[in-house]
Amino acid sequence: MRVTDRMIFDGALRSTLQARVRADRAALVAGTGVRVAHPGDDPAAMGGVVAGRSAEARFESIRKVADGARDELVQADAALGSVSTMVRRAEQLAIQLANGSYDADARAAGAHEVEALIAGVTAALDGKYGDRYLFGGNTPDVPPFAADGTFQGGAGARSVEIAPGVFEDVAPDAGRAIAGAGGGTDVLAAMRALAAALAANDGDAVQGQIAGLGAGLKQIAAERARIGGSVAVLESASAAALEARDGAKAQVAGLTEADVVAAASELALSQRALEAALAAASESFRLSLLDKF
Amino acid sequence: MSNLLAILAQASGSLAAHSAAAATAGHNLQNAGTAGYARQRATLGAVTPAYFVGAGWIGRGVALQGITRARDQFVEAQLPAALGGEAKARAEAEALRAVHVLDPGLPGGLSGSIADFYGSLRALSASPSDGVLRGGAVRAADTLARSFRSAAAGIRDARKAIDADLQARLPAVNDAAARFADLNRQIRAAASTGAPPNDLLDARQRLQDELVALTGAQPVAEASGDVHLLLPGGGALVSGTAAASLAVAPDPANAGLLAVQLVPPGGGAPRPLGGMGGAIGGLLSARDGALADAGRRLDRLAYDFGSALDAAHAAGVGTDGAPGGPMFQFGAVDGAALRFAVDPALLADPARLATAAPGAPAGDGANLLRLVATETGADPAGALGSLTAAFGAATARAESAAEHEAALLDHLSTLRESASGVSVDEELVELTRAQRAYEAVGKVIRVTDEMLQSLLELR
């Protein structure tokens, strides 16, 4: 094959340009750590990147919501724990003051204590998580219990997504646990009746409230158990979401990020190739019969 | 004496022949850097008939028999397809590579907006009647709608930018076609002398390469020496000494984007072209291929996503108790992404976000869960991933084709240059050879002159 001067120049230009493009690309990859940016860089990977980033964001939001719901339930459980303690004290007072050895003064003092306990229970049940009432159910904007103790919260549950397409009820059911919805005992009513019986120095009536308060305590314990179960579910959902998020993140990183060692090697190699191309080009330009004439 | 005078006359002719050889080598050297130039060679031959002098034939020196241009027709026949193919693939690949609106990592891109939208709905599910969270969800919906419009506008703008590029290339095509036709005329006239007009042929070859790369036109040579240029979509861009021209007009069937038309020589009604090659064909391929497909897929995604959300939204009520109207506005499938917007009433009043089941209190989130569930049901992220992968595959395919075509063209161009290019070393040798021959003929003249002088001195 004849080799012309233009072939020498074009070849030198082509090889140096190709080497420079390779070196620039290697420098970009090594500098940014990103292997692909445009969909055309790796089409199959890019489809996975979109799905992976979406999954990453989805699991992160599931995790946040699950964590928030868990915190809310933990606070509700703590509030119900306080309520339980106060109801138990009322039950103790009822058992104690139902005894005929107590006089009217002692029972009146007991009535005062029970009134204070009712106020404490009401205060605990009116607790808020952020801007919403903990025990408002699906009506979290209004106090769950009216001044007369009537439950006015929502009967429906609030649910959050704990895994793609899986939902968990997260609102404590104060209607069932405190107001006795569904045939249970109205705890606040029982406490009020106890206070009234104590104030009236009616031992039999006081005795009559013991069973109701005991049943109320069982209701509260049952709701706390349910909340405990939900907390456990939310905790495991949060952990699973965290793991899934990290998995998606790793998948995206695997698809988009450059291998650091490979990128550094490619950078060194491409720079060497560029140096060689430049040296070869300058040498090939120098050799011509023109200089011998 | 008459023989000596004949030698002088022959020597004069020989000097002219060697002078032509030197001039040709010089012409080659001067054009060593000229693109598209094919080296020329002066062909010298012994002058016939020789003298018969009884005992034998005495030659009559050397004469220029012609100046030929070095072209390998086997290579030349393959080059037009390679030139057109490379230009088409490169133009398509470059046009697609320049589109970044579908990059998954693009800040504010569709992928992130979809995730943020569902994240805001999920956050709202913890407290559906919370005004702040409702406002956040509606704002996220608005951001998502903007992302749809932005992506669709990006694709539309990329297609329009290709139209602008297309228009900018047409004057070069039409100018080159007119000059090509004129060169056909000049070559026809010059060839009537019987000698090939090498430099005119080179000039026409350069224009041919240029036009082939721009339009994909294929040359058809005639025995008369004319070369016609036929466009891939039918019709002659150049027919002998008549040049047609290319024009563009909005195509109502293609969203008003430009269609390329062929205007017959001397004017007349333009007619649409079935297809184009070269760079113009590559641009059209990018515009009406991968980009149009991405636009259609985006419209379908917007429509399906919006329809799923609207259906779920219509099943619930807002905190104001009003039934959920449409959540998004987008119209028919065609152009849905570009029209995608949050319902203005919802945008103005987030209380209208239908999160509750009908009849349930404001804080109910039953219907919100339906909205959240569309992330799994409608799977917009999956559809977007598929769209992105399809666009990426089209880009990668075009780039791969461009690399392949470039390698093929590079190979053929090297073969052309090897056959037709000027080697300075070679031409310096040719020049020296002609110079030596010229000097030798000069020596013949001097010796003959001395012989004549001797003859004259005998008297």
C-alpha cells in the first residue's frame, strides 16, 4: 500500500484525537466516579437505575412514615400506661373504700382523689403527637374526649404503607380501649360513678364499680398489647425498608458508579496511550525526503 | 545534416514532454494538502513512427501522451454508500446524545418527581387531615406535573432544534447541487478536447462527496461523462446540467415539524421525498425515530398515570366533604405529557384532595391509600425505566452504527488516499527524474549542436 503524506498526517491526527478522547473520558470517570450519565451510556443499566432510584426513594419514605407511626404508637402506649396506672389506683381505692370500716370523710377524700385521677386520665388521653390528638382515631383534629367524658374521636383507623402495597393500622383505638365501644366498659364513666359513689358514701355502689374498673384495665391492657404488636410490625417494617433502601442504593451505585481501581488504571493507561500517540505523530512528521533535498 | 536538424527538432519536443512531467509533479506537490485532489501522472512515450534508414529504425524521441488522474474505481464505487451511511449514523447519534432530558440523574427530573409525589402522599397517610401535609402533597403533585411538561417540552424542543439544523443545512446542499450541475457542463465542454479535465473532475468529486454526506444521494455516471445524483427517497438532485433543490415545509401530519421536499430544476411544485440519507437523513431519523418514540411513550405514561390517579381520586372525598374531582388534567393520549397539570381547583385548595372514603371523617385516609397504591398498580417508575432504556438503546444503537460506519469509511478513505493521494517523496523523485531527463535532452541538443558546428567547419 502506498503511504502518502496526507495518510501520515490524517493517521496521526486520528490516533491522537482518539487517544485524547479516551483520556478525557477516563479523567471524567475517575474524577466524578460516575460511569454512566446518559441513557445511551448503558441502556439496560439505565432502566435499572430509574427503577432502583424509585425503589430507593419509596423505601426511604416507607421507612420514615413507619418510624413516625411507631413513635406515635410508643407515645400512645406511654399515655395508656399512665391511664392504666391511674385506673388501677382508682380500682385500689374502690376495693379499699368499699370496706364498711371507712367513714364518709375517708370516702369523700377518696372521691377527691378519684376526681383528680379522672382529670389525669383525661389529660393523658388528650395528648398530642405533633399537631394531632393521639387518640383521635381518624378525627385527630378535635380532642378525643368531650368535657363530659364522651368519646368523640373517629372510629376508623388510620393506616400507613409498611411495604409496597401492604398497609398497617396505626391509630390507637381509644373508643374500644377507654370508651368501651363494642360492648366493653366505659372506663371514664366507671371512674365517674366511683367518684360519685364515694362522695355519696355509698359502700355498695363503690363495690359495684370494682368489676367495671377491672374490665377497663383489661381493655387498656388489650389495646396496649395491640399497640405493642403494631410497634413491632412497624419496627420490622422500618428495618426491612432500610435494608431494601440500602439494597436499591447499592444496586444503583453498582449500575452507575465506576470501579475506582479500574477507573484509575484506565486513566493511567489512556494517558500513556496519548503520550505514545503524540510521540509517534511527531516522529512520523519528521521523516520526509523533503528534508534531504 | 538534415538528420542532425531532425535530432534538434525531436529534442525540442522531448524537452516539452519532460517539462510537462516536471510540471505535473510540481502540480501534485503543490496540491499535496488539497482535500479531494487525486495525484496526476504525465505519461510519456516514444514518438512513432521511427525513421527507417535501411539498416534499421531510428527513434524520434519522446512525447507527452497524456496526463492521467489516479483513481481506484473499485474503491470509488464503494465510497458513496459509506460516506452517506457514516454521515447519517453520526448525525443521528449526535442528535440523540445531545438530549439530556431523560437522564435519570437529572436534578428535578421526572424520576425524582414521581418518587417525591408518592413520598408526600405516604407522609400524608399518617395524618390525612393535616393541612400542612396536604399542601405538601398538592405541591408535590404540581412539581410532578411540571416535570412531565418539562420532559415533554425537552423532547419537543430537541425535535424542533433538529428542524432548525435541517434548515441550516439546505443552502449548502442547494449551492453544492447547482455547482455540481455547472461542473457537469464544464466537464462536458472540456472533455470534448479528448483529454480528461482532471482538476474539474476532482472538483466535481469533492462536491459529490459533500452532497452524498449531506443527503445520501448516490452518483450515477453516464458515458457522456455526466454524473447524476439520485436521492434515496426518489428523484434526482442533479440530472446532467440541471440541479433541483431541497426545501422544507411544515408537515401537519407530524406535529407541524418540517418535511423535506424536492423542488424541480427551474422551480415548479415541490414534491415530498420518501426518505433521505446522509446527515439530513440521520437528523430526520433521530427526530422521527427515537425522539418521537420517547415522546409517545412519555405521553402514554402521563396518560396512564394521570388516569389511574384520577380514578382513585374520584372514589374519595376531600376534607371539605366534596367528592374528588379530577386530580390531574391532561386530555387525550397524544400530547398528554405536555398538557399535564394539577386540577386548578385542587391546586388552589388542598382540602379538595380526596383522601377520605365517602361518608368518613376528614381525617380518614382510606382513599389516600388508594392513591398510594397506584405506585404499585400503575407502576409509573417501571414505565419511565422502560422509556429511558428504550431511548438509551436507540442512542447506543445509533452510536454503535456510527462507529461501525466510521470504521468502514475510514478504511475506504485510507484506500482512496493510498491510490489517489500525493506522496511528497514520490513526487520529489518524479521531479528529479524529469529534471534529469530534461538535462539529458539538453545534453543531446548541445552535442548535436557541436556536431552541426563540426559539419559547418568542414567547409
